[in-house]
Amino acid sequence: MASVTYKNVYKRFGDVVVINDLNMDIADKEFVVFVGPSGCGKSTSLRMLAGLEEISEGEISIGDRVVNDVPPKDRDIAMVFQSYALYPHMSVYDNMAFGLKLRKTPKAEIDRRVKEAADILGLGSLLERKPKALSGGQRQRVAVGRAIVREPAVFLMDEPLSNLDAKLRVSARAEITKLHKRLGTTFIYVTHDQVEAMTMGDRIAVLADGILQQIDSPRNLYNKPNNVFVAGFIGSPAMNFFTATVVQEDGHLFLDSGDFRVQIPDDRKPLFQSYAGSEVTMGMRPEHIHSPEFAPPGIVAAPIKGTAELVELLGHELHLYVNTGKNSLVATVDTRMNVNVGNNVDLVMDMGNLHLFDKKTEKAIR
């Protein structure tokens, strides 16, 4: 078991900076997810830790040992890739045992580890099968099993579920989360899927353009995003953003977007007072915009009006796309709301869940 530390880490390809001054401490036994859009540097960060990419500058440590110059095989890590990379001519047992055989592990020890991992992953009855006789989910479990038998200090997983269908991904991510609890080992997991990140990680590291934007618990990322990027990336549907001017009138502060005007709650007035007369970016999550008749009791409700442009019924919730004039927004409303495309709609924003960001820096104001 081991902690992982990135200290002032850079990765450059010529003049292109792929990882820019990455600093991160991952605790022993923690499950950390790297998430971000394609090209953000999440897989490169993982591959540098594994020793598959050289570090241009900085230090990476596993436990108390700096591993910059340590060969991958000596780093005490095991990696599961997006491609399962199973040997087609070998049985499940032999695929899982292959790495141990290369290390000349005693036969009895190999047998113990493989069968123990097979029991953990529900592969006991499949050990004699070849990969072609397995489903995608079973192949994914074999790839994980091949990592488990190594008994590494750190597990690295690079989008291991991306080849599975949607239903199987849900069950597979639950299996991996339970596996982490059972093994009590450090897990670092890369995905572009923010739902995976939110449901699996103890903490989530959000990257964009090679820069760490925020590392925090799923709850804090959702409720207290550091900037516009994190706010827009975490949450589905994505947060609504509006350009608005902070207006002071009669001792109160208002946000004027040009086609709607809402009051900032008085208890948050001191926080935003210095922005009076300035433009800010206003953020409101779809789930905090409601139909007035089905709004949660006790919210600080600010009314807005618009025209329904698209209605998506998902069974448990309704996504309502609304044009308010100069702006468009998405609201996640109660399915009992009776609305059709083209209807005029009345909605309320829950101002207790208002997010404001500095227009120039895009950082959260709080």
C-alpha cells in the first residue's frame, strides 16, 4: 500500500506543454479519479506514474520513493487499460497468471493468487475459457484480475469501462468500487465520464488543458466548483451560465441578464457587494430551476419566463429546454409539469443555489 505524490510535474512534447505544473497528493488506500475532456492530460498523468511516459520536469513519488528513474516493472503498480489486451490463445487462468510466471513466482503461489482473484471477481467457473468465449464484461474482469494477482501498492485504471455498453458500465463501476473497499489499496482511475467520476471516487481531480483545475470530494466539486470549467463539467445536464450585471437598488442586489432580473439573497449580499455595477457570470444548475407548482418548499424562488423549445421526458425527470429571449436554459423539472414545445412557461430559480463567477478570471466568487 502506498501514497502517490506529483510535485511540480511537467510533460512537454517539443514546444507543446501537455501537463503544466501538476501538484497532487493521493493518500494511501484512497480512490482518486482523474476526469476531464479528451486531450486534457489525464491519461498522460497516469502513464507518467506508471513509467510509460518520461517526465519532462518535476518528481513523482510512490510512498517515500521518487520513481522518476525507476523502471515500470519495479514501481509496484498494476495497470488496467482501455483495451483489455488479453492473449487470445491463453485461457483466463493463464492470462491472469502470465505476469507472475514471468517473475518466476512459485507455482503454488500463482495458483493461490489466481483462484483468490477469480473468486473476488466471479470468474471461478470461467478459468478454462479463452477470451473469445467471454462477454465484454467478463473480459474486463479478467483484465482487472490480471492486475489483482500482482498484489500491487497502486492500481492504475485507464478508462477500463469505455468498451462496455451503458447498462454493463453501471454494474462494472459498482464492482470496481466494491473491489477497492475489499482490497484496501490505492486506486487511481482515469475517465472522461463525469458520472463515473462522481459515483466512484473518494476525490476527483478535474483537468483541462494539462492544468489541474480542482481536486476535491464529489460533493464539494458539485456544490463549490472553483471555476466556470469545473462548474460546467461536473453535473448532467450541465450548469446553465448567463452573463448578468450586478445592480444595486433600494438596499438590495439584483442580477440583470437583459431578459430576466432576479434578486440575490440578502444574506449573500456582502459577498457580492464589491461587484455592484459589474458584469459577472451567473450559474444555475438545471435541477435548481423548477415549475412553481412543484418547487420544493422553503426555497428562495426567483421567477423567470420563457418559451419551451424542447421537452425530454426521461421517466423519472423531465428536461425542459427554454428560450428566455437573449438566453437559453435547461431545467430539470417534475414530470407532472404539463408542457409542450412552443408553450409559454413560468419557472423559478432557487437562488439559495446561485453560483457567481468573476467575468474575467472565471473563478468562483465566494
